[in-house]
Amino acid sequence: MTDIFAAVGTGDPAKVDQLLRTDRRLAFARTDDGVSVVLWAMYVGQPRLATLLAHAKRDLDIFESAAVGLTERLGELLDEDVRRAGSWTEDGFTPLHLAAFFGHPDAARRLITAGADVEAVARNSMQVTPLHSAAASRHSECVRVLLDAGANADSQQQGGWTALHAAARNADLPTAELLLAAGADTNIATDEGHTPAQLAAGTLRDRLTGQISRWDSR
């Protein structure tokens, strides 16, 4: 079990493939706190290896399907039990958080159709909603899906951050524009007193400030 996590952590596809050929059961490995190796691969920035592990495992759960973006498998699981849309990982995220953070808009739509809560707050210190998750990882199409489903553009996570703060820090104008069009409040400050425009920088800050001013004048 340790070997498969070590191989994933170092980003070694040849080693992962070798281990899986020796024992496919390693695709079912979990960390001590219950996170599957497929999901863990996504967490450590190894989506290629997550996909490799997913194909070896085949029988993915709702969280793995959402994180990897295997919408067909996701649909099968939801058709079996729609309540899975509202389930939680051991580390405090819903499938919708995972689909949003890892940039799978089709998976997000499928989960929302099944009743996933777009305002679900992570059951951990981050206190993020799916919208925060999508904005933090610069996935504007997921941001669009969530806003279209009624997500609150002004929800605040740990530290008082909104999705617009994340877009500003990331210089992510497509996401910022979507949030502004949805009525995001440009005057909300973080717990440290920073507004979105104050978190942007240089030319990108000027562009974002211009977008904020344009929307404020409407």
C-alpha cells in the first residue's frame, strides 16, 4: 500500500503501472484517514495517474467519479441512489466540491440535477462552498454552472474570502466577470481587510478594477 502512494506522490506512471499489473487491488488503497488513492492522486496534482488508477479500479465511488470527471460512472451511481449527490468524503467535501475544484462542468451539472446542494459548506477548516472551489482553481465554466444553479456569489469561506477574492488573486478575469454579472459585492473585505481589487496586481489589477467599476456603475 505504501508503495502505490509513494509512486503516485513522485509522479511515476511506470511504477504505478508496474504495481497495478502486479496487484490490481492496489487501486483500492486508502490513506489512514480514508481517502482513496484515486482521489489522493487528484489532491497531489497527478490527474494522469488518477485516471490510470481509475481504469484499474473500474468500480469508482461517487467522489472518485466526480473528481476524475467520469460522468457516465457518476450517472450510474446517482441512478442507483440519488442520495449520493449529498454525501461527504472523510475529509469534508461533497462530490460537487470535487467536480468544481477539478474542473468538470458536466459532472457538476449531473450532480446538481440530482439535487446536490450548491451552498454546501465543507466540513473542515476551509469552509468552502463548491463555488469557492471552482474559483480557487480557475475553472470558470464550473463557476458558470454553479451560478446558473443559484449559488450565492457572496458566500464567504475561511478568512472571509469570497469567490471574487479568489478570482482577483488569480487574475482570473473570466471568473471575475461571471461573478460580477451575478451581482457579486465588490466591497466585501476579507478578515484582514482586503477587497478583491486590492488582491489583484499590476496591469491585471487595473483590468479587474475597470471591470468592477463598469459593473458598479450599472
